[in-house]
Amino acid sequence: MLTRRALLLGAGQLGIFGALGAKLYRTQIVEGERYATLSDSNRISERLIAPPRGRILDRAGVVLGGNQANWRAVFTAGRSVDAGATLDAFTRLVPLTDAERARIERELRARRRYVPVTLREFLTWEDMARIEVNAPDLPGIIVDVGTTRTYPLGPALAHVVGYVAPPNDEDVAEEPTLGLPGLRIGRAGMEKAHDVQLRGQPGAVQMEVNAAGRIIRELDRQEGVPGEDLSLTIDAGLQASVLQRLGDESASAVVLDARNGEVLAMTTNPSFDPGLFNSGVSQAQWVEWTRNRRTPLINKAAAGLYPPGSTFKMAVAMAGLEAGVIGPKDRITCPGFFDLGDTRFHCWSKHGHGALDMRGGLKNSCDVFFYEVARRAGIDRVAAMANRFGIGVDLGIELPGARKGLMPTRAWRRAHGKAWNIGDTISCGIGQGYIQTTPLALATYVARIASGRAVQPHLTRSIAGVVQKGAAAEDWPALDLPERGLHLLREGMWAVVNEAGGTAPVARINLPGMQLAGKTGSSQVRRVSRAQREHGYNSAKLAWEFRPHALFVCYAPYDAPRYAVAVVVEHGNAGAAAAAPLGRDIMVNALTREATAPVQRVAEGRL
Amino acid sequence: MIAQRRLIRAEPSFGLLPKLWRINWVLVLLLCALAGVGYVALYSAAGGAPEPYASRHVLRFGIGLAMMLGLALIDIRLIARLSWPVYGLSIGLLVMVLRVGHVGKGAQRWLDLGGLQMQPSELAKVGLVMALASCFHRASWARMGNPLFLLLPAVLVLVPVGLILKEPNLGTAVIVGLVGGAMFLAAGVRWWAVALVLLPTPFAGRFAFEHMHDYQRARITTFLNPESDPLGAGYNIIQSKIAMGSGGLWGKGFLLGTQGQLDFLPEKQTDFIFTTLAEEFGLVGGLAVLGLLACIVGVGMVVALRCRHRYGRLLALGISTNFFMYAFVNLAMVLGAIPVGGVPLPLVSHGGSAMLMVMFGFGLLMSVHVHRDVEFGGRRDQ
């Protein structure tokens, strides 16, 4: 009996072992693949890594926006016995503010023990040395390196290059890869305009982690595709010299290559330091910027709107010629004023200029002459011509936030529910009234007069070494205006500077082959009443913000146009006095820098 | 063949040398092999080092082996006489552990005996087997059918089971109960009696579930659905299954088991030692260990069958069933087939008390084998 029962028990036990073997087979073979996957997802932690952002260079390869190592202290609480004591020790070496300390403690609580928390970014060499020397007292704290965006020229090109900042929650919701730690996206300027090319493709790194989340080793690393380098048309040296020349004025100057529209310098003064956006702008700094009446955050060159004043007169003249309402030699007499019904419009010269032809009208900047031309041509023809010269239209500049200004027409006025007033046409004849334009548009206008081509201003020279279209003069269509008319405008501008009695003799360049042709302008920011005029109006005595803007546009050399420059000095009062000397010096600088500019320009343009 | 062997009557004629000759060296070899498997597994569990587990494991096994061989030489009749004292001692220790025991992991299981920590429940298993063997030793077929006669052995089982439950240690209590049941079965209890015990089990289980500790109830619910709490109580089972499953046919290689080496596997040196092996050596390694365990149980059964006296047979059966239960509960637990219950894999897992008690049991088994032919008073089996 016992034998039978014992055999029964033994058989039962062996059977159970067999069942266990079957279960083992099921787990390891039948379901093995599923568990292998689970095992890998346990141990392998995949992390995307931000690719190095493409650099922004000037036309000669000077770095305008680059990447720099950012040394930071990170703390892995799991490697320290007493996290609080370690943090205290760190604070004794590198003082942390209460706010920083609170942030760190919050992050330490929220994360797993082996996920590092950043203690301090942008460590100085002294801080790093102090941390490294005291490493034994700082278990779990290491100094590691990331990258940060740097702008070596700082404020000089802040508005052109722009800046980057960490993406916000909305950006990440739209494009999840933006959530990568360390990734920055372009927020302004060229950083924003070419953000996608500069950004590159994220890479991935596979790491083996243990159950506590601690990294054991790196299994695989796929470097991302670095962002592409972006070459701007800017000449950093010229930019710096222009900025220096602007001094303390609240002003803007644009230098274009008159032949192809390349923006060689685009300055706005005052400016701001774009690097501050990387580490975070303080509240006080922000308030200072936004309250400053000299508007450091606005790119005056592309988004600052000013009435063009007398610089607009070439467009009016061309409109008159094109319409056939005035011939090149036709004279108009200026008695010092212009009556339209009951309204009297004054010339800047009280005593009048007498009889002037178009060349004389430009040279003397006679207001009455252009009141009459504008009256004859009508506002719509003037506007159409201004548009062809680049005023009041979208110039296609890459900068986000660039404005096209306003060139009023009858239709525009009607769209606002009002009838066009002939008086408005008269004001527009001298670039006042509703007209609003930017220094960039004025420079384009002059470049078009000088070159006879519909050049558009542009900042992108090459992306990843590939020269973009627009670098060669031939890329731009002719303006389709009679050469005789354009020549007349150029002659008038030459006379402004180089002839006795011109309005801007101060801008003359006495160098062979570098003769400058230009036009001054002063645009009122508020209307001058008759009472003021009768009581001896002197705009120079007004409060700063009510003084007229001073403008000067020019190109050179006169006989072989190379550069076009536009200068606007906010509330500079008189173009001839405040802006023309700046324009001249900038032009001299540009002309004499020629040697440093790349010679291979034309060759590259045909690639 | 068994009957042809000479019955050993006179003690003097049965000296030390014949006894050594009679030792079952196959079993010794199998046990050494299993301990060797343990060494490999513990070496791996320590991340590829003999310290702190593997070297101590060998030392303990050495001591255990010496103890086993020593016990093998003790006359089985003397051992039979010590059955009751050993049982009594184990019950005493169980009572003591409830009073002064060391609390570990939420239960009083450990007793500190002059620096040596032990779990009295381990001794209770052997004590119970000895007591029941002694009890059934003289029981005729007719007596086994008498419910009144079965009352005493039933109490012998229920007392330690109840005390262990109170620690509380559900897993061991169930094992002790099942080992007792197996002894009853082997001794020839009637099938109707078996049915009488088995039928109310579901209801008793229901009742027990309602009176369980929360951690025990959590264990059962997570067993039924481990994914319900993947980072909590179900974590161990899931990680164990992932580790074994990802091992595949040939395993990831010695010291290359990612689940074990990267600490995803909890308690890998104790309860989940088999998982470590199955991950690194695959199905092949796992089945080899399973086969080794089956061989040891099988040899135990053979020892029982070859014994000519009833006490020895029952003792050998109980000891090997006990070993079987150990192995079964541990393997089923790591395979996710039954709730996790803190039962180590004998001779493989890290842990001194369990190892020594297992070797103590095998010592008794070996004594049965050595003294399989001695004349023993009482009812001879037919």
C-alpha cells in the first residue's frame, strides 16, 4: 500500500515539475520575444540630443551668431549621502540665491534620485576651479558642458541677427522635438527667419540605465544633423563703423550694395544685447528697454516708420516725367509759397527760388516745384512711381517684423471711408502727409535710382555655402523707366552735394572717382501752424520728441554706383545738418573698405 | 530483490565502514551539483564577485554536508526515538518566536540563538515529518481507516500550521500543511477522508482570505493581475517574468543578464535566484536546474521505496516531499504561477538557516538509506 501511495506521490511531484518546465518553456520561448522587448525597454533609455545650431556669419566669415561651451554645475542627488549638506557646501563656494535654492529643491523633489538637476549655468572659470578643487566635499556634483548661443558683436547686430530662446509650451505642443533639453529656437531677426535651416535635425542617444534610472553606459549614439551655417550679406566691419559714426543719436542707417540689393550694414541705435535672452532678461532690464523713448527694441531700419520728407522728391519728379506733365527742361516759378484755394503751402525758403527746372528743383529742394509737379501728376501716379521705387511696398526682406510703410492713394483713403483731398497730394509732393517709410526702403529707393534695376534688399548671402539667388546684378529686372529720366534724378542728386547752392555741400567727397550724389530731407512730426510760422518758428528749439526727423539718402560713386545709403536721425531737426554728414562719412567708409570686401562676389554669384 | 537482502539485526555487525559504503553517493553528488549551481547564481547576483554571497554559500554548504554525513551514520532507530523531542522542540521554538522573535519584513519569523539566526518554521517542517512518521509507523491499514486514530496526527499538523500562520507566514504554513497531507496520503489514509478535507477547502480559503493581513491579500490580488500595480506589489512578478522571458533558449550569457545586473530584479540573491539563472542561461539552463531538482526528489523517493521499515519510508517520503514543496513553491512563485511568498530555492538561494535545515533533512534521509535494512519493531510493510 505504502509503495503504491509513494509511487503516486512521486509521480505527482514529477508531473508538477514537468508542468513547471512547460511554464518555463512558455515564458522563455513562446512569449520570449515579448519579454525581450520589455527587457530592452526596461534597460534602454532613449534620449534625443539637440543638434548644434548653425552659425550665422557675415559676408567675410566673421561669426555673428555662434555656439559656445556653457559650463554648468549639475547635481545627482542619488550619489550624495546627504543632499542638503552637499547643497550647503556648494552654496559656500558658489553663492546661490534663495530663489535658485528653492528651484533646485523643487526639482530635486520632483525628479528621481539619479536624474541630474542643474544647479548653476554659465559658470565662470573661478567658479569651476572652486568646484573642481572641492570635489571631495561635493559628492554628486559635477561640472558638465552644454552649448549656448553667443553673439560676439552683441548689440551691433542684435536687430539683424536676432536671438534665440527656449521654446515655450505652445511651440512644443506643435512640434514635440522642440522639447529637447538645450534646444533653442530663433525668436527674432535672421535667427527666426532661417530657424529651420539653422536648427538641424536632432540626434538620439541610447543609454543603458539601471532600475534606479542611473546611466550605466552609452549603447548607441546617432549624432544629429547640425544646423546649416548661414552667411549674411552684412559686412561686420562696416556695420561696426556705421554704428560708431551714429554715436549717441537715436538713429538708423542702412548701406546697400546698389547693384544687387545686398544689405551691407543695417544699424539701429540704440540697441540691446541679444545674449541676455539666452540666460533670461531681468524685469528691470525689460522695463528699461520698453520705456526708453529711443526704443532700443525696435529695429528702426526695417520697422521704424518716418515720413520721407524731401528725400521723396525724386519719386515725385519721376512720376511727373513718366506722366508727361512736366518736361526735363520745363520751369516752375517759386515765389516762396504755393496757394491752393484758401490754403497756402510754404516753401522752406521764405523768399522763393524763382524759376527752376527739375535739376534745379532737386538741387535746391524747392518745395513749391514739387507741390506743382505732384498736383499735375496726381496722387495715384505719384504713389505708383513710389511703389516702383520700393516705397510703401513689401520689399521681401527676411526680417520678421519688417514693415512696408504706407504710400497713400485715393483708393486707400476711400477704404478708410474718406475722400482724398487735393491738399493731401500737395503734402505728399514733399514727402509729408500720410507717407510713411523705413530707412531700408529709402536705401532701396536710392539703389533703384542709381542702378536702374528693381533690386530688393536682402540679408541672406548663402546657406550651407550655397550662394542664394540675388547676389548678381543680373538677377534683378530693369526698372523699365527711361534712362534719361533716371539720369536727370541722378544729376539732381549730384548737384545737391557737389554744386554751389546745393542743400548738402557738407556731404561732398573730395576723392577721385568717389563723387557722392544725395538728397536731404527733414520731416515734420507735427504740423506747423500759421501762428507758429508768424511768430518765428524755430524747430531746433522744440522739445526733442517734437523736432523734425533728419534724413539723408545718397549713393556713390556717382558715375558707377556701388553703394546706396539711407540715414535717419530721429528728431535730428535738419537733414542737411544732422544726417548728411553721417551719410557722407558712412559712404566714405564703405568706399574705402572695398579692399576688404570679397572680390569673388561676381564669380560666386554665377555658381 | 529487496527481500533477498539480509536483514540487519545485530548492531555490532554494522560498523562505520559498511555504513559509509551504504551512503547514497549519487545523492551527495546531486546535492553538490545543486550547491554548485547556487554558487554560480550567487556569483552573478553579486555582479560577478564571490563576495558577499557565493563564498559564504560554499562555506555553509560545506558545514551542511558534514552535518548530513554525520547524521547519516546515526542509527535510524535512535532518530525515531528522537522524533517526539524534535517535534516538541520545534513547537516550543515556534511559540518562542511569537513572543521574542525578531521582526523582519512585517512578520516575526526569526529567532536569534546566540548570534545564529534561525527560522523555527524550518525546523518545524522536519519535526513534523519525524513525528508523523513515528505516529504512522505502527499504524495498520485498518487503523488508518479509523477517524479517531487520525485525530492525533491531524492535531500534530494543525498546531505548527496555526503557529506559523500567526507569525504570519502564509507560504510556509501552506507548505507545512501540504507536507503533512502528503504524509497522510502515503501512510494510507482513505480517499474519502482526503475528499472530506479537500471539499471544504474553497470555503476555508474564502474565510482565510477575509481574515488575512493586507499584505497577504495584496499578494493574492496582484498575483491574479500583476499588471494592476506594476510599480508596487506586482513589480517583482513582472520583472521576474521579463527577466526569464528575455533569456530565451540559450540565455543572455553569464553575468550578462540585464534584468539582474541592472537591479531591475528584486531579491535576486534570495527568492528570485532561479530567475537570475534562467535569464543568463536561458531555457536550457532553467530546465537543467529543474532536472537536477527532480533527480534529487526522485532519489529521495527511491530511498523511501528501498527502505524496508515503515518509519524510514515515511521519513524519506516526508523529507523529499518537503524538499519538493520548497522547490515547487519557489519556482512557481518566480514563474508567476502562485503568489509570491518569501520561499527560497533550497541549496541555491542565499541564506543560512534554510540551507542548514535542508541539509539536516537530507541527513535524516541519508540515515534512512544507510539503515534501510535494519530490523525495526512495529508493523512491517507487506
